[in-house]
Amino acid sequence: MFEITGTVKKVFEEQTFGSGFNKREFVLTIESGKFPQDIKFECVKDKVSLVATLKPGAKAKVFFDLRGREWKESYFVNLNAWKIESLGGSPDAPADEDGAPLPEEPGQAVDEDVPF
């Protein structure tokens, strides 16, 4: 289990495949070293609904697992998100007179399920 905090950069539309498998991806910008990193996560099957609450510009904490697979001697890695917590900080959030975002209820978990 891994977790990381960042700012939502992009939310993609849900994808459904012929087999009935569905997924939805989003990108989180992480402040890491000299340059920010844009990291793409995916939610699959029943976790797709977690992405519905994400808005670009909002802060979020993402709990995820690493998934790897081989296909025709090529190797792929996915970051499989299974829990997302909103941390506020959206561009539309109310601010105090200094322009700082007002605190929201901390740790509002979108989903409390564990991955097993």
C-alpha cells in the first residue's frame, strides 16, 4: 500500500471495454524535487465512482497499489487507486481575507474500503 498527496490536474472520462471491464483515470501533480511530477492513476471496476468527486485544482490524498503485467514481452505498470481523500484547496474554495483557503473537514474519506 502506498499513499501520496498532490493537486488534481486532469480527470479523464470513464472507459468501458467489450468484456465489461471499466476504468477511469486521473492525473495528480506532485511537488517532488526541483520539478513537479504529473502522475497518472486509475480506478477500476467498483472504485470508478471515487473519481466522480475529483475536480482539477483540488488537493487530494490517494491510496494506491502498484500493478505490473507483461504483454508480448513488454512490461506495464499501473497505479491502482483504491481510496481518495479530499484535502480541500480547490480553486473555488472559500478563502479568508489573506487569500488562504479556509479549512474543510480534514480527512473526508471518499471510501473506507481496504483493497483485500
